Amino acid sequence: VEALLAKSLLVTAAHDGGEPRVRMLEPVRAYAFERLEERQDAEDLHRRHCEYFVNLAERAEPALRGPEQLAWMSRVDADRANLRAAVSWSLRTGWPELGLRLASALAKSRHLHTETRGWLKTTLDAAVDLEPQLHAKGRLALGGIMGGGPAAMEQLREGLRLFRAQSDVHGAAEALIGLTMDTDQ
């Protein structure tokens, strides 16, 4: 990394989280992406990239509602392009479950609501034979992010049905809370 910085192929940028971020200049990034696509293991590298950001989102999920919320929001925001790329790859290559895990984990992050809502809709539509727990979580996340109304209620009811079918008391309680909050509006 230091050698690439010295040759001006990478640049550093300040980051609110304390550690500096390194990024490629656009022409260098485009060239590197072209070379990546020529590799035989390109799909494996894309999958590993996607899995890394799914794991980051799932680590961020509880922290986005806790005392470290601002630091995690900043971290997630700094990686927005990588998150987009991960969801896009998951849909393009038949791994929508990975994109759904990522979107569901970030659903409570208010600053990503618009994007996450689109990711949730697209990944839920693309995924078939979903693991029931992931399907329920995705429906709950989409219903919660939609901001009320009949379509949101439908998503929350479906999430509730799926959670109940799995005897997931915690998930069912979250869905019921969402349904109750919607009727209060």
C-alpha cells in the first residue's frame, strides 16, 4: 500500500472513524477492474468481496442502534459504494440471499433508508427458496422501512407469519411492534 501511495496510484482520505481510508483514483480503479474481470478466479473474488461486506453489515446491525451508532454510521457510509457493488453482484450472479442479508442488516440505519428499501425489494423479489428465518427478517425489515401504509402492513404481517411458523418469539414480537406502531399513525 505504501508503494502504491508513493507512486500516486492510491490516495488517502480522512475518515471520521479515526483510521485513514485508502482509495484508488478512478482511472486506476477502472483499469484494475478490467484486469480483475480477466482473471479465472474473478467470481470467487467478487463473492469474497460480497461476503466481507455482508459480514460488515451484520456486525454493524446491533451497533447502529447503540452508543457506537455514529461511528458505525460513518463506517457504513464510507463503504456505501462497496455495499452497492456487493448487492449488485449478488443479484447479477444468482446469490440474492447475500444481498438480502446485507440489506436486512442495514435496514435500521436511517441514513440508508432509500437505498436499503430498494435493495430489500429487489433481493426479496429475486430470491427463491429462501431460508425461512432470512425471509422473515427481510419482510420485517422491508415493512419497517416502508414507513407505514397497506404495503408496509402486508410485509409486516408476512414477516409475523413466517416468524410464528418458526416459533421465533423475538422476531414475532418485532413484527407485532411494527404492526402496532403502524396502526398508531
